[in-house]
Amino acid sequence: MTRKKVLLLSSIGVANVGEWVYFIALNLLVLNLTQSPLAVIVLYILAPIATITTSLWAGSLVDRLNQRKLLIALDLSRAVLVVCLFFSSSLVTIYCLSFFIHIANATFATSSLVYMTRLVPTDEQQRFNALKNFIQTAGFIVGPSIAGVLFFIGTPTTAILFNSVALVCSSMLISRLPNMMTNEPVKTSLSWSIIKADWHIVYHFSKKHIHLVLLYLLFCNVIILTTAIDSLEVSFATIVLNLSTSMYGLLVSVAGVGAFTGAIVNSLFSHKFKLKYMIGYGTLFTAIGYLIFSISHTFTWAAIGFFVLTFAFSFANTGFLTYVQQNIPINILGRFTSIYSIAESFGILVLTLGVGILSQTFGIRLVVFSATVLLIVVASLLISHLNRK
């Protein structure tokens, strides 16, 4: 593997571990401050709201700027915001800072995708994305472990600072990567007329590539449904299955093992798999994993469901990311993904709130089962759509 890909993967890994530590610490900080689960739920709602707000203009910004410089600036900006969070004791201030961090995260995600697509040759993207998925899965396992140690020796606010350090380290690694812009971008101020023109560009591209757009929207629905189901995961495990906190922690660990195993297999053999099979059947088996979880009555079956869904989603996610990189022109990639993420984020916001309300009326198990059946339908449509081409 070349030095530049090692640096990029290292940057992703460091930032991902820091993000997990931050995520857990921030939830505990707000809970300790308010003693209110509702206050914690607000943190989850802020993310899609920030993404919707940012996606209106982020793609136009990313496609016109030097992505490497933008990534460094966003890393350092987030590090500063996290430090400010460390000194905050007001709930309103914490929400405001979190909102701006989510805006920076959304812009970073778009810019990172464009830069990564420029940096990694097309014939190596599938393998690289599998390794990226492996690194992020490792962060999912290592991050909470580090958070636990930091909580033991300090407080949630101390653990939050870890993310600031991780972001600074990430920016230093990115600074050693090459500039992938063939020509230095033209200095143009972002205006409403430019944003509107960019929307027209994406609209006309979408009209010419209906197959691609439908596939993209179907997978967006997969993300929306899985996020909504995940929002009821803790309630299902503790209330419906009556698992203790320690048993739920073990269940999450099983999910981590499934994701880690899937990431290993994916990174070793992904180059031998066709993208349409990775996306379609990866999504279908993810849905089957959720189905097993939704009808389970014991820890064992819930754990089997968790293992299956996290293992399978590793393939679906890698396949979809590679498909997007290889089928959307690099010069509009930022604008395309940014604009369509508005619909995805809005769907996440509405459906997450919806399943929460419906679970109060119809029961958690029925709502989770119904959402899972809908996910299987979407996965079947995705497979059918992929097989048409």
C-alpha cells in the first residue's frame, strides 16, 4: 500500500476513534447535567437538522475549493469547538456548539469523499473502501473502550478533550497528503445564484441517469430505516427483552465483532465481489439480521441478529460507496451527494421521531418488526433494480 493511502487511512482511524469517545462522553455529559433522557435525544436530532442546513450549500463549496486545505481547516475548527465544549456548563451553549460541530462534520464528510475519490485510483477504490470500513469498525470497538478508561480516570468533559487532540492529529496527517487539484480553484464567493445553478446541474445530471438516482435513493431509504430501528435498539433490548445493562453491553460487543469480522472478510476479498451483489445482498442480509433481532425473545437470538446485520452491512456500505465513486463524475460528486443527503437527513429526522411516537402507542416490538419488514421490501427492490442493468 502506498504512503499516501496509509496516511489517509490513519487520519480516518484517528478521527473516528476520537469521534466515538466524544459521542459517548457528550451523551453522558448532557445526561449528568440534566438527568433527562429527552435532553440526550435532542443531541440526536441536532445531527440531521445540521446536515439538512449544511447540504444546501456544502456541495457547492466543496467542489470549488481545494479539498485537502478544506479538510485541514475543518479538522482544526472542530478541535477548537470541542475545546469550547470542554469549558461549557450551559445546556444551550452545549447544544449550539454541538450543532456547529455537526455542520463541520457534514461538510467534512462531503469534502472527504471528493478528496478520497481523487486520491485513490479507480481500480483500487473497492479495496481501499473495504480497508476504510475496517478502520472505522475498529474505531467502533476501540473508541468506547478508550472512553471507558478515560471515564475511570477522569470525567466525561475530560474525555471530550481526547477528540480535540485526535482532530489535531488527523489534520497533521492530512497536511502530509498531496494536493489533488489539477488546477487551483477559482476564487468565487458563494451566492444564492451559484447554489441555484448547481442544483440545476445536479437536476439535469439526475434526469440523464435515472437508474443511478433510483439506486441512490433506495440505499438512502436503507440508511433511513436502519437509523430509525437503531433508535429503538436500547429500548427493545432493555424493555422488551428485559436485558440488564451489562447484557446489553455484551450485545453491542457482539455487534462489534460482527462488524469487525465482516470488515476483515471484506478487506481481504472485496475485490473479487461484484458491486451489485455487495450492495443488494449485503442490504438483504442486513435486513434479515434486523428481522431476527425483532422477533427474538432471548439474548442468544438477539445476538445472532446483531452479528448477521453488522457483518452484512459491511459489504453493503463498501459496495455502495465504491459504486457512487465510480458512477458520479468527480467534478459534481460533492454537489450530488450533498443535495441528496437533504432528503436522507429529513427522512431520518421524520422517521426516527415517528417510530418513537408509534412505539408509545403500538408497542416497541411491533414498530421494530414493521420497520424491519419495510427494510426487507426496500432491499428486495434494490436487488431487483440492480439486476436490471
